[in-house]
Amino acid sequence: MTSELTPQEAARGALRAGLPLGDGRHEAVAMTANHIHSVISTLRELDFGETPPASSYRAGEGNVDATV
């Protein structure tokens, strides 16, 4: 697992990407980036097994008699 992004690292990364941040934005951007990273990490741990890809799903087709 990687360490969390600090506000200073977020500012440096944004500047390197050509997106300079205002002084009050560093912490919010770092928190958002860390949250996105945690969500992606969780998704990577999921085992989809035999789940077909989304491209094989056709809306409106299938069992219309399904119950909840």
C-alpha cells in the first residue's frame, strides 16, 4: 500500500501537470486524490469471477418476471 498524498505533493503534481492550484486548494485536492485512490484500491480487490463484461449487457432484454 502506498502512503497518502500530502497537500505539498498535490501542489507539486498539479503544477507539473500545468494546473497550478490556489493556496487554499492543496489540502482539498490531496484529500480528494486520496479518496479516489482508496476507492480504486477497493475495486481492484474485487473478484468478478464469471461476470461478463458490461458490453455484453443489453437493457430491456432478459427475465421480466424477476422478483425482488
